[in-house]
Amino acid sequence: MTEIPRGTVQQQTFFDAVGGEPTFRRLVHRFYEGVAGDPILRPMYPEEDLGPAEKRLTLFLMQYWGGPRTYSENRGHPRLRMRHVPFQVDRAAHDAWLAHMRDAVDELQLAPEHERQLWDYLVYAANSMINTTG
Ligand code: HEM
């Protein structure tokens, strides 16, 4: 049997498998279109322009799924729960956030296995961001 030299087998990341940066840009862009018109979420965003927030979430998700580490180069360790402390993330905010993500994920039309992986993560992450019963 021929040996495969160490380092030549490249495991494809989820980031690559779903189409790389353009896929994550589309996902988060669509998501923020939803946020822009949402009566619960829109007032929570401190900046008038949602563009910078859109960019941060895009870079975070790209990094999480095995893409470039630009998020951490710019922002340091994610510490997402801590970063959400200033915002009142209650059940209603959670539900609104996930509803816009659901729309955005649907639009990507990923392979069912990838869609499930992405969605399961978003559901889990959104739940862990709840910081008030309010
Ligand atoms: C559950 C409901 C959630 C609400 C209401 C919420 C709300 C917010 C708000 C108001 C901001 C500040 C905007 C900004 O300056 O970037 C923010 C930032 C952010 N959120 Fe969320 N979020 C939620 C869940 C999540 C989840 C599940 C993730 C990850 C999968 C996430 C990832 C991020 C990231 C990466 C940032 C930017 C952090 C930074 O670098 O400063 N959020 N979120």
C-alpha cells in the first residue's frame, strides 16, 4: 500500500464546503435586512449604520466555520456572551433573531446536511446568548 505523506491530505472545512466567504456574506446580509425592519431588534443596535455590525457577524461566522481568522485579528477573542451583556437578550429577542436567521439560511439553499449543521449551531448559540428573562 502506498503511504500518503503527512500533510498532503487536506480536510475540507465547512467554510469551504458551503462556498466560502460569498455564502457567509449572503447569509448575514439577508439576516440584517430582517433586523433593519424588526421592531424588537433594530432599537438594540447602538450604531445607526448596521454595516459594521453586519461585517462583524460575517467575519465571526466565517472564522467559526474554519475560514480566515480576520474576526479575531480585529476583535480579539469572541467572548460572545460577554459582548452581549449590554443588550437585553430575552426570549422575544432570541425568537426574532432566529426567525431572521431562518429566512437567511433558507435563501442559501444549502445541501440538507450542511443546512442542518448550520441551523443546529445557530439554535444552540442563540439559546446560549439569552441573558435575561425580561
Ligand atoms: C439571541 C439573540 C441575539 C441578539 C438579540 C443579538 C444582538 C446583538 C447586538 C445588539 C449586537 C451589537 C451590534 C454590534 O455592534 O456588532 C451584537 C453583536 C454581535 N453578535 Fe449578537 N445577538 C444575538 C445572538 C447572537 C448569536 C447567536 C451570535 C453568534 C452565532 C451572535 C454574534 C454576534 C457577534 C459576532 C457580534 C459582534 C461582537 C463584536 O465583535 O463586538 N449574536 N449582537
